[in-house]
Amino acid sequence: MENVLIAFGLTLFAGISTGFGSLIAFFAKKTNYRFLAISTGFSAGVMLYISFAELFPEAGRILGETYGGKTGEWLNVAGFFSGILLIALIDLLIPSEENPHERPSDSERDTLRQDPYGKHPDSEGKEFHAPEKLLRIGLFTALAVTIHNFPEGLATFVAALHNPSTGIAIAIAVALHNIPEGISVAVPIYYATGSRRKALWYSFFSGLAEPVGAAFAYLLLRLFLPEGTPIPEALMAIVFSVIAGIMVYISLDELIPASHTYGEGHDSIIGLIAGMAVMAVSLVAL
């Protein structure tokens, strides 16, 4: 297998870009909930656009060429919903009272804005602590990002081994959407703890799953493919469709609801469209 070092380098670059996003959190005021709303919306826009405009169509094209039109389409759909099912199952394993996907009521949201660091009664009269809610959002986002960064790292590595030019394009695209992912991890943790170091650490740590995924892919390839054997394109396509499903689920179930919760007016849609626009320009430019 050629280009191993190039492939690892590109995957590492894509992974650590998650930490770059956390640096943006250091310039935000703790009570700036509009920044939180726009940044999470931005992250959702990037994930949704790259999933539907790049990964899913590319996977369908490769699988269609490999297995024929209808079979390829079914395999692509199966991979996409397998990615959704994977994250959904993880979500179901988390108790609802500890699940940051559970959206606060309007009254909880208002009291969060008025006093983001105090204790408040929820709609049932039970007390909740605002920083704890934000911390759970940040930690679960870090977990979700880590999980889907693993197959992203695998995909970037395999693509770069197959074709360095393609690997560069995918690595840059992944890096661009990892930056707002880093924001979505770091900002709520920073708001909850007031610690820039913790925000930076969790953001960088979630991105390290990508080189881990690359190492896993390398070991599998060394075990099952003879030296010099080209990487099957169908394998890359399945990985792409699974990643698309994972990112769509994270966007719709977590990032967009969080953006609506802490934003006002059109903050969420502004962030969403901005994320899509940045991803669109980057893909066309590449």
C-alpha cells in the first residue's frame, strides 16, 4: 500500500481541526446565547450539506457502478439508515433525564437566559442547574462527534490511499465541518464550566477519533488485503453512506433543537444557511 504517511497526515489534519473550532469559543462571552445558537446551527448546516450533496450521492454513484443501478441504490440507502440506527441506539441507551437531546421548555429556556448559572424550577417544579444542562449537551456532542469521527477517519484514510488527490479533497471537506463541530462541543462546555482548558481538551479529544479510525483501517487492510492490492471502491462507498446517516441524525436530533432552544428569531436558520453556504463554496472550489 502506497501513500500511507500521506493518508495518516491528512486524517490527522482533519481530526485536529475539531480543536481549532474550540478556539472560537474563547472569544465568546459566557452569556452570549445567540453565539451558541448560530454556531450549533452552522454545524448542522455543514453536516447536512456535505451528507446530501457530497457523501450520499458519491456513495450511490460508486455502488451503482459496482453492483448495478437498483442494487447499488438499495445498498446506499441501507448504509445511510444503518448510520442513523447506530447513533439512535446510542441515544436510546442514555436515560431521558440525562439526555441532552431532551429540549427544555420555554419557561426553562427563559430562566436559563436570565440567570445561566443559577438553579431554577422546571415545568414540573423540579430544580435544574443550567451549567449542568449545558455540560451534558457538550459532553454528549463530544461523544457523538467522536463516534462519527471514527468512520470519517477510516474513510479519509482509505480514500487517500486509493487516490491522494481525492483524499486531500475529502480531508479538507471534513476539516471544514469539523471546525463547527469543535464549536458545538467547546461552547456549551465553556459556558457550563468557565474553563477554556476543558473546552479545548474535549474538542481536541473528540477529533482524535479520526486518526484512530485511520489506524484501525490500516490494520484491517494489512490483515485482509495482500500487499499492493487496490482498495475496493465499494468499501469506501458504504463508509460514506454510513457517515452521511450519522451526521444527518446528529444534525436533526441534537444540533438544530439546541440551536432553537438557545436562539431567538432567525438565529438558527442564519447559522444553518451559513454552514451550508460555506460547505457549498468549499466543495465547488475543490
